Amino acid sequence: MGRYLMRLARGDFAAGDPIVRQYLTIDANHFAIEQRISVYLCGDSKDWTVFIWVDSSRDLSMASDQSQDTPWCELSANSTSTELWTQPIVKYKPMLALKSHRMPNDGRTQASSQGLNRVKQSTCTLHLDYGRSLRPEKMACDPLYALKEVFDHVAQAEVQFLGLCHAKLNEFQDTRYFQDSDCLPNLKGLKQLLYRHLQHNNSACAALEKMCHSQWLGASNDSSRERTKSAATALKEDHALILRTNEHLHSQCMEAIGVLMNEIVIAESKEARIQTARLGRLTFLAFIFVPLSFTTSFFGMNVRELGASPNTLSIWAWFLLSMPLLAFAIFFFEHDFAQVWKALKALWAGALDLTARIWPRRRPI
């Protein structure tokens, strides 16, 4: 994705190529791309012009040859068992079925025959029969009313995305940590994705609030103003509902992460208890075999008291050697070795300093 963004920054793309702002992985089977619809309005209340351009194209995989290093194209090339398809945005337009023959062919049959893996984008058909649900005379006098289908399209896309996030969140909540170790990273990625969309939805609601202001361009007569105002109010309510749903999913994702973290702590505590029980069994075996090994090694010594030749050492030599070593081991077990070594170095330095002070007095003249 970094190489793709650098190529966009250099302007290395052809006309009609799609622009992807962000690529985010939801889980092993789903990913999300972020694209924008940009709107530019200029003019006054009598004469105004709106420019709209979108980041999408007919096919996300049919860009220039240099865009084949993008994550979705690599995923499409590496996907051998299943084909890669984008989820279409469900759009509602009145009387759309009566003009279905005017819609372009999907091209899936042709793509399948050619062996291509098409990644369609439904936003590129936004201009087809645009304004069918709107009144032309009111579109001419109110830019917000003219942009209603654009905002409706964005709202429908956001609703579908939040529905997918809600389904994946329920799936993650039903999955235990020991069943899927990737559950926690997936939840964290979903939380970041929801927070990013939460910021975008906040900006969209703020923009709609400003556009509904009294100083915004609008209809001049009362009848047209009433209809455009009702349409603007409906847009505000729709996007406000989307914002509340986004906030709820984000908080639910935070709670799910907290619950999963608690489950991880409990699972690790259970694993620690199992390991402690195993160490207890090992300690019990050591409690049995250490005295046995001591007795066998003790009676296997070649000393005079245990029937060895008279020229061998006495058993007291073993005691004289073992007892100091045992005391030395107990001392270092009870104290920190680094502190003991530091104390010994300080004692040795003090002894050398004392010797240096005393020795010149005893030097013969």
C-alpha cells in the first residue's frame, strides 16, 4: 500500500484509474477500501455550479499496469480457491427497473471467459439516471437538494459497512481466545477502522449542519423551500443515525476488547496453575530420588570405614570438603551474587588501600 500511495503522490497514474485512500483488513476473508466523493460548489443564489468527482472506476483491477503491486491486486492474483469480488452498494431509485436496459452490462460473463478476476465498483454508476427521485425545478434552486442522491449513496454505503462491522463484531465476540489467536488483533483493527469512520461521520454531520444554515443557497419561494428543507432534515436525521450507530459499535468493540483481555488473563492463569501442578509433581519426584541418590553415592565411596584398602582416605575427609562447600552454596542461595561480589571487591580494595598505607612505614631506610 505504501508503494501505491507513493506512486499516487508522484502523479504516476492514468486517466480513469481508481484512487484508494486507505486499505484495511478486517479478517482473513474481508477487507475494506476507503474512497471519497468530492464536491465543489461555486456561484451565488442565482447562478451556481456543482462539480462532483469520485475515486472509483468501473473495475478496481483494470487500472494501469504499474498498479498491479497494490494489496487488492496481489490478493486477487494469489487467490486460487475463491474469486475476489467487491460488495456492491445497494442503491434505491424509484422506477429503476423500468430502465434496466439502459444500465451497462455487468461484464462478469466476459470476464469469466477471459479468465479475468473483475473487481467491480458500483459507485461509478452513480451518474446513471441521476435525479430520478428529485424534482428538476427544485434541484435548480437548491444545491443541497440537488446533492441529495449523493448523500443518500454515501449513507447507504456507510450503512452496509457498519452492518458488516456489526456482523464481524458479533462473530469475534462469540469466538474464544483459545479457539482463534487472531481474534484480539482483528478486534483492534476493527476498532481503529470504526474510529476512523467515526471521524468521517462527524465531519459529514457537521457539513450537513452548516449546509442547512439559513445563509446557505436555497429556494426562493415558500413551497420549494419547504420541500427542500424536509429533504435536508431527512438527510441530517439519516446521517445522525449513522453516527449514533457508529459510536455504539465503537463502544461495543472497546467492551469486547476488554472482555477478551480478561479472558486472556484467565486463560494464562489457568495455564500457570497447570504448570505449577506439574512443577509440584517434579518436586515430589526430586524429594524421593535425591535421598536415594545421596545414599547410593555415599555408600559407593572408597573410604577405609566402608571396607576399602587402608591406603585410601578416611570418611572424615569427605566431611571436611563437603561441609564448607554446602555452607558456601547456602550463603549464595540466600544472598544476591552481584551484591556479594560487589562487597568482596570493596573489601579487597580496602585491604589494598590499608596495605599501601601501612607498608611504607615498615620499609627499611
